[in-house]
Amino acid sequence: PATVVSAHLRGCAAELAEDRTVPELDDLTVVVEDLVAGQQQVARALTRLAGQLGARGADLTALAEVLHAAAAATGHAADALAEARPVLDIVNQEPRNI
């Protein structure tokens, strides 16, 4: 059920937020890519939920509008985070001091 999936997402996000280690650049690139993809999927989920609520009746229209707005904001956050990829690519190509 959706509640199990959302609880897993919440736990994973909390664990990532609490992780105090600084990933190597290659790992950081993967983390950023995963976060972008994750945010895109959350935006899709919010849009789907909003559509389902909107179909249930006028009393849930306001909540559906909030979910649509949250979906748009999450999508914009994913787009902004994706802008880091070219920088990570450049940094990953630079010689490293060992």
C-alpha cells in the first residue's frame, strides 16, 4: 500500500539528511542524480494524488490544488538540482591531488 511506500521514502530521506559523511565526488554525482530522479517521482506522485482527489468531489478541490502546487514546486526543485550536474561533470574530470 501507499502508506508503506511513503513511510519507506520518509525513512530513507531522514537517513540521508542525517548522514554526516562527505561522499567522494563520484558518489556525490550519484547522490545528486538519485535526488533529482526521486524529486521527479515525488512530483509525479503528487500530481497523481491531486488528480485522484479532484475526481472525488468539490470538497477536496482545495486539497487537490495544494497537491498540484506542491508537485510543481517539487518539479522545480528537481530542475534546479539537475543544474548541478554540469558542475559535477567538470569537477569529476579535474585531476585530483592524492
